[in-house]
Amino acid sequence: MVLKPPKSLPAKGKHDFGLPQHTKAGAALTELKAELPDAAAEIMQLDLASLDSVRQFAAAFKVKYDRLDVLVNNAGIMMVPYGTTEDGFEQQLGTNHLGHFALTGLLFDLLINTPGARVVNVTALRIIEAAWILTI
């Protein structure tokens, strides 16, 4: 679940998009709003294992927003039984790498046109948790 590191973004006036597991999304948003009542945050549907879902998300995001300050690509699955995505890729490769690559590419124009924008690719958000608060 993506929750702790992005809390520094709404505190700095950034709009936060959490993309946690759908069953935990409401609780995560409630917790964020309780901690930062004035935070601009929302949850948007995205399935990184589906390139169609990635395209739909990027299109919906671009309709609503004209900038993207930080895109955090956090690997979503590991050590799962063998399976394939709806596009036919091995599940872990498709979800953790190809989905993120496609998402970044589809949002690249917003990133390029947002001063100071950055893309952060990690295998686990806990790795960057301490550094995140210091650098954002």
C-alpha cells in the first residue's frame, strides 16, 4: 500500500494520488485525511498488469491535471505463482516493469512540462522512506 512517503507531498501543497490495493484504498485515504485534513488527495483506478488500464488511467489523469510533480513507480508484486497478464506477459514482469514503463511514457509530457518533476522507481517504498522526507 502506498501511504507513508506521499504524506509529505500534500503537506507541501502537492496533490497526492494514492494507488494502493483497492481493498485498502478507502482506509488509506481516510488515514491520510485524518492526519492532513487540508490535503488534496484522491484515489484513481489503475491496474498495472493491464496496458489498457494504464492507457485509461493516463488519459483520465491528463483530462483532470496539467502537471505531475512526482511519479513513484513502486513494484507491486513479488514471489507470486506463475501467471500472465491480460496482455500475455509474465505477471511480475508485466506488473512491476512493463506497466510502470508504459505509465511513465504516457505521462512523460506532463513530467517534462512540470518544473522540478521527477520519477522515482523503487522495489519497495520502505527503502526510500527516510530519504523521501528529506528530499521532497
